Amino acid sequence: MKITRFKTTLVDVPLQRPIATSIHQIKSIGFVLLELETDEGLVGESCVLTLNAVRINALHEMLLGFAHQVEGRDPHFIGAIWQDIWNELNPIGQKGFSIAALTAIDTACWDLVGKAAGLPLHKIFGACRERIKTYASGGLWLSQPIDSLVAEAAELIDSGFRAVKIRLGKPSLREDVERVAAVRDAVGPGIELLADANQALSVKHAIRLGRELEEFELAWFEEPVVYHNLVGCAEVRAALDTPIAAGETEYTHLGMRDILESGAVDVLMPDLQRIGGLSEMRRVAALALAYEIPISTHIFTEYSLCIAGSESNCISVEHMPWCAALFNEQMELTDGMITIPERPGTGFSFDKAAIKRFSV
């Protein structure tokens, strides 16, 4: 089998309502879609994204710049393709959009391998489970007033979630505490409640807030300080009983290694786009396992399910609905768990009508 065509499409998917975190104002998600067509009629698919479609053309150009590393090659040689692109990245840097381009190519190649074998990727990688715990991450935003948080939390539980995440980062510590208290009261003690500060806090503020929130038994306190302050994150972790989660903003196994060596996290959160594809995500899971640290994948829920189904130390996936409009298939959520799809490859295929509707 040979890859005969490297096809890209740009789409911009509007959100149902504008949302905000402590560092983001988001109205839409721009995607660069990749399709690798082959001489056997199979097509490997993947996508990478940019918030509000900002710099989507730059991301697109970066991806197009590696078409020569893919066309004419057998997608089963994923290891060679990955390494050749990695080596070519050296002069421009092995972080940022360059890694996003690598992610798109690697993931699409793996999708082809699964389709050629007629198997879902978690079984090719070595399956360890059929379902994985998830948490609702598409709501409870910093921009919402308390009454909206309470109503939405109840809706999320009614829709099948057994864990939800709230965003932190209000100017007043007391306001953050009040918002968490209201959501905890709304969902009750049997639901996992997670909190994400999106890097908004100083070390001292994070420790003070974390201590105030411990009575609400958070499952974790995510990105309490700016992502590159590993010393500060380790200080927060040492000061609190609540587990600390982070890692979504770092790149490749090299960045994950620095986080693990710093002792900054209880849960490592690799992001598929920043990691460098499914190949590198598997390496990161193995690295975290050596440190006895669990992983929980960040966004890209559909594409991350094959990792969740094959890595024993993956404890959950983030349920983010941003990609859902792109696919013919939808995730199956039952009692807080997502079923790992049994369809070949990643298990998700582009909805051509939706792509036409959202095309840039």
C-alpha cells in the first residue's frame, strides 16, 4: 500500500455560545483536516486545531510542508515517517505548529494501518479495556454566572456524566470558592468534581485557593500555575492534599519527562496535538508508567480513545465535544464511561456534509 495523495481541508466550527477561561476567549474552533489517500482505496484521516481559527493558515502551511515525507510511502512505516519528519523539524524547532503537523500525519497513518488490518487501533496496540472513565469538560466555564453553572451541572449529570470540570481564575479567591461550593452542592457527593485554573494563579494564590477548596473533595486541581513553572507547580502539589494535574501545554516526551522529573504532577495530561501523534502518546504513557504516574488525555477525545483502550495507566479521557460535528460517528457515553469503538482505525470518519458546511 502506498500513499498517493495528501489532501487538506480547512473548516471553522462555531461554538453554541462563546466561552471563556482565565486565558481564553473562544467563539469557534478552526480545524485543518488531513486525508491520506492510498492506491488501495483506503483513506487515513486526522485533524489538528486552532482556537477561533487564529493562524489556521500558518498551521495549514506547516502541514503542507511535510507532504513530501508522506506521498509515495507505505503508511505501515510510521516509525520511519515520524523520525524523518522529526529530524527535518530540527532547524525550525520541535515544538509548536511543527509538532501539530507531525501529529496530523502520524495519526492519519495509524488510521490507515487500522483500516488495512480491519481492526480498531486499541487492539493493534494491545487492548486493556473496553470502556474508559470520562469527565464533562464542555461546560462550567469561567464566563458563566453561578446560576448557569448550577443548571448546567445538573444537565450534565442527567446526560450520563459522573464527573464534571469547573474552571477557576476569578480575581477574588472567595468568588472561586463560592462557585465550586455551588456546583458541589448541585451535583452531590457521589459525583467527581474537577477544577482547572488554566495557569491563571501565582503559587501563593494557588496554595491558598487549593486549601480553601479541599473541603469539596476535588478529584484534581488542574494547571494551577503557568505551565513552565514546574518548581512552582511542585510547591503547590507539596502543599495540598488534592491531586495536581498538568501537562497539556507541553510538547513531546521531552517536555513530559521534564514534568515527571520535577515531581510537579499526580496526573499527567498529554495533549495529542502537542505530543506528536499516537506514536509519541504511547511513548509518553510508557514513560509515565515508569514514574508510577497515571495519564488522562487532553481534548481530541475521539482520537485518544485508542490510547485509553490500550494503555493501562490511562485513567480517563477529557470529554470535549469540539470535534463531534466533524464525524459521522458519535461517542457512546453510559454512566460516566465512554465505550472504546470497535470500528477499524481510530473509529471515526469525516462527515462530508458537515465539512462542506463549515469549510473556510
